[in-house]
Amino acid sequence: MGDYFAQNGKLPLNDESFKDIFAGEQTRVIGEQCLSEEQGILKEIQLCIIEADKTKIKTLISTALGNQIEAGMILEHGMISAMNYVGDGFSEGKFFIPEMLLSAQTMEEGVSVLKPHLLEDSSATGSGKVLLGTVAGDLHDIGKNLVAIMLRGVGFKVIDLGINVSPETFVTSIQEHDADILALSALLTTTMPKMKQTIDAVVEAGLREKIKIIVGGAPVTHEFAKKIGADGYAETAGSASRTAQELMTV
């Protein structure tokens, strides 16, 4: 990857130019070691998402459906489990942003086939709804955008409010969208206090018991999250999706 950057001056951010760089034997071996407990077609779907094989994912899902595997089972144990693995790998430095983006795109391709069956399958329930935004005074969005990708990848519906979002806008949006989780991002130490102001505004609006709150960003720490009354802390995009899943079970 470093050699590619040195030669071309930029990351290979389109599908065809860098798929072969990342979707190789090393990724396959890592995936097989991690997912050895999964059997048959579900394991193939997992590996397909990890390797970002968009040409194969639709066929595999159609085959699984033809084999009478429930849509909810395919989603949870084939697709979401693979995206969780990619997210964990990203958190640990084993995967990079382009790989994560390709896996998320592959997931979307698969969901397009699965969606009609999910509507029919009572066992397939959505993960929940997340309201996401960078707090007031902060114009950074790269980390927030990665979090949105990972959350969508594991099945959450994400309402992205963008950057420089005021506490009042967060409160209004919670009421409007009936969200399950509020995810706040900040990249500057000077905007971290806006996280507490936002949480205080949620409390004052009488909405605190209805929603879980996650905070994250470069200067944010676990201790800070606890101090301001957040329910969860996400150090990376991968851990954000894990934390959101855990909070949905509380």
C-alpha cells in the first residue's frame, strides 16, 4: 500500500484499481482462521464480504435463499458477522480504510438481494436507529463518516446530521426520528465541552431515558465519556459499531 501511494500520489480509491491489492491470500487465511466455526454457504458469504467480492455476493445470497436459509440468518450470521470482523480488524490495524469501504459496498450489494426477503422474514429484525453528528463548532467529518459506514454495515439505520450540529438540533432530531442511539463526534479539545452540553440538553428535554449515547473522536477518552454521562465510548469506527450493538441489548 505504501509503494502504491509513493508511485501514484494517492490511495487507490476506486474498486478496480485496488481490489487485487487487498483481496488476496493473506486476507483469505485471516478470514478462514477467524470464521472456521461457520459452515457452508454462510462461511462463503462471510469470506465474500471480507474479500469485497461484489461479483459473487449476490449469487451466494440467492443460493442461500434457495437452500431455505432464513433471511435473518443470512444477515446476522453471514453478513453482519463479517462486517464485525472487518471492523475489529480495522480497529486493530489489520485492515485499512479502502478495504473497509469495499467490504461495506459488498454488504450493500448483498442487502439489495436480501431486502425483499427480510421484509417477509419475521426473524429478521433491524439493529436499530442511530442519530450521528459532529458537535457544534467542529467541522471535521472523516471519522464520523467512517462510523456511519460501519454502523450501516452491521445493519443500523443511520441518520447523519453532518458537522457543526447544535445541541438543540440533536434534541429536535431525536424527537423527529425516534432514534435508539445518539452518537456524538468531536476532533478538537475545544469542542469536547459541546458533548456535555448536548447530553445536558437531552436530559433537559426529558429524552435521556429513551436514548443511549455514544461519544468518540481523537481527543475523547473513556474517562471523559463517563464523566459527561455518556453510555458508551468508541475509540475507533470499528469499536463504535460494536458498542452500538452492545447498547442495543441493554
